[in-house]
Amino acid sequence: MALNYWDYIEIREGICGGQPVIKGTRIPIRTVLACLAAGDTIEQILEEFPLLTPEAVRAVIAFAAQSALEDIPLPPIPAVKP
């Protein structure tokens, strides 16, 4: 059965400026992707971010793959009120 990344990822305006994050955290998925791009293993990422699970990291990869495949636009970052 395919991993449903929405079980692990959320986008909420009040969290990290509306960027996609791992549910229940303030860890942006782009941070996890940057770690992977830098060569970190899933185990290293889990050590750095103990709130994450292996499934959450795989959900980030699945989200990125699907976004690239379908060119899913992300919501705009809301304007900051003075």
C-alpha cells in the first residue's frame, strides 16, 4: 500500500508561515529535504530531529516526488502584519 504523505504533513497558516511541516512539529519539510540533499541518512535525520519517525521522513520524500510530478503549487506565504 502506498504511503499517504498527508498522514504526516500539514500546511497551516499559523505554523511556519504556511510552509508544509511534519504534523505536530514546526519542522518544515524543506529542512528534511535539505538534510537528505546534503547526504544525511534517515538515521542521522532522526538523531537530529527526535520528533520525526522513519515514516515521516519517507512521507517528505513522497510529497516532494508527487509535487515535482504534478507541479503542485504551494500556497503563498501570508503577509506579515505590522
